Amino acid sequence: MYQETRHVAKGGPTVHLQGSARLLITAADEQLPGAFGQGCALLLEGVERDRSLNQAAKAIGMAYSKAWRLVREAEAHLGFELLVREGARGSHLTEEGKQALLAYRTLQHEVEELLEQRMPELFGNR
């Protein structure tokens, strides 16, 4: 996220600029609810860490039922399973789930770098 603080004019008010972007990955030809976005990525990271969707959901303050809904909606958009549920032993990411998470994080990082670069260029001399 890009942030900048500046004074509009000498002695004038301070302006705080902030730039952010929300990355969502959706099926281009489908009218499906949801998407693969930040919430799902946080859940997948939690499952990698804790081997439990329930624990991952709790860690970000999300209901378990909502967590499953987000994962299932993302799977519908992507066309493959992200998680394998192992009953009492928890859950783990599929290989496709690991690749999707890595791709999402890579794209998000590149978008943030672009904001850091372009915001000063586009708003810097105003």
C-alpha cells in the first residue's frame, strides 16, 4: 500500500494520500458468487500453517461456515480443489491450492510494487 503525507500549500492543511488495490481472481465466463481474493488467501495460509481450516478461520475472526463458503466459491471460479479435508486430522492444501496461493501472492506483490512506483509519479507534483 502506498502512503504519503503532504502540505497542500505553505501553512495549509495536511493531505494524506493512500493507494491500495484489491486483487480478485474470477472465472471470466461464469456468473458465480465470490472470487479468489485476500480472504481466501489468508485462509489458505492458515491451513498451511495450522493444518486446520477451523483454526485458520478463528485466527482471522471468521466463522468456520463462512470460511468453507469462501473456499468453495474460490474453487468454483478456479476450476479445481484448493483443500483436502482429512476429518479429525484437519485439512491440507492440494498442489493446485499451493500454486494458486503462490500465484495470488506474487500478483498481489507486483500490484503493490506498481502502486509504490506509480503513485508518486502520478500524484507527486500536485
